[in-house]
Amino acid sequence: MSRAQRLTYVGIALAIAVVAVIVLAGGSGGDDEQEAAQRPAATATATPEDRAGGAAETPSPTPTATPRPPVPTLVQGRPRTLRFTEGERIRFRVRATQADHVHVHGYDLMKDVAPGQPVTFSFPADITGIFEVELEDSAVLLGNLRVDPS
């Protein structure tokens, strides 16, 4: 066997060893490589400012939606005070065990409520003070709305 043949075999063996190391080190590396090949590659496009040597515009971060707090619920038999600030939006639900009218004093709002079917109120907090929320016909206090000045 000539020297050239031996070097060829050594080169092939070395290539096989490198491929084996890559495959074994990557575990399921083939899947990652396939996914990377299927994903579109991000390409940078030079802007006129970049070509002219100016500063490139920094992209602004995508705003994250602020989660809305859950709407509080006033339940017959457990009165509580809901606190708001003038200028906010007042939002709350009412659940009752009997059919009646829910009355928000001060704002003079009224809605019908049926057992097992909550009713939702939503209105601007434009009057400050403490206001009762009650089942009108049975005069049952559901809670209070406290609206503080802004």
C-alpha cells in the first residue's frame, strides 16, 4: 500500500470520526438542523442611513399588554366596599339569589338581576363619594362604591 493510499484511508477515518462526534454530541441534533433549515432566515437590509454611515434606527420594543384585573363581584349576603378613583371606569358584577332590581345610589343606575345570572355594571367614576349598591325591592345591601377624588 502506498503512502498516498494510507493518507486517504486516514482522512476518510478522520471524517467519519468527526461526523460521529457531531451526531453523538447533538443527541437529536438532526431534528434541530431540520427545523433550522425549514425556518426562514432573518436577513438584514441596509437602510439609507446605514449606507450613508449614519446611525441605524433602533427598533422599539413590542408593548406587552397589561392584564386587566378581574371584575369584582358583589354577592347577596356578603356586602363589601369597592374602591375607585375619579376618572376611572367603574366595573363590577352583581349576583343574587332572587329576582330583583340592582340600584346604584348616587349614580341612579338600575338593572334587573335574576337568580344565577350575574349582571354587569360599567360606567365612568365621575361623582366622588360613597354610594350604596342594593337590591331595591328587598332593600338588601350588596356593598358600597367608594369613589375618591383624583
